[in-house]
Amino acid sequence: MLFYHGEIVMRILSKRQVKELVLYSPQHTARLEKAGLFPKRVQLGPNRVGWVESEVLEWLEQRLAQREVLN
């Protein structure tokens, strides 16, 4: 998390947190990401990645908007 005067500005989600939000396997998420259909991961260290929470939530909101259009 990044803080600016006590307010959360950005939150980084772990692989587990992304899986809980989008309900896809890590392998499927990686395929979507590679195809440009899911937000890009952030390399945090040699063995650690994360995703910007606001980007993942925006991706989910787009899916909800598509659902509304289809119905």
C-alpha cells in the first residue's frame, strides 16, 4: 500500500487476492494478461508480483457493464 497524508492512494493485490476477486485460476489470469485482456502485473521483487487494485476493479466493472448491455 502507498499512503499519502494518511490516505491509501494505491493498493497492490497478491496473486491470491486477485484469484479471490476474479475467480479465475492463476494460469487463466496469466493467459488473459498475456493476451492483453487483463491488467498487467507489477514485478515487486525477483519472486514476487502483484496487481494494482484499481486496475483489477476497473476490469471487473467493465465486465459488469458488458453484462448490462447484453441483458
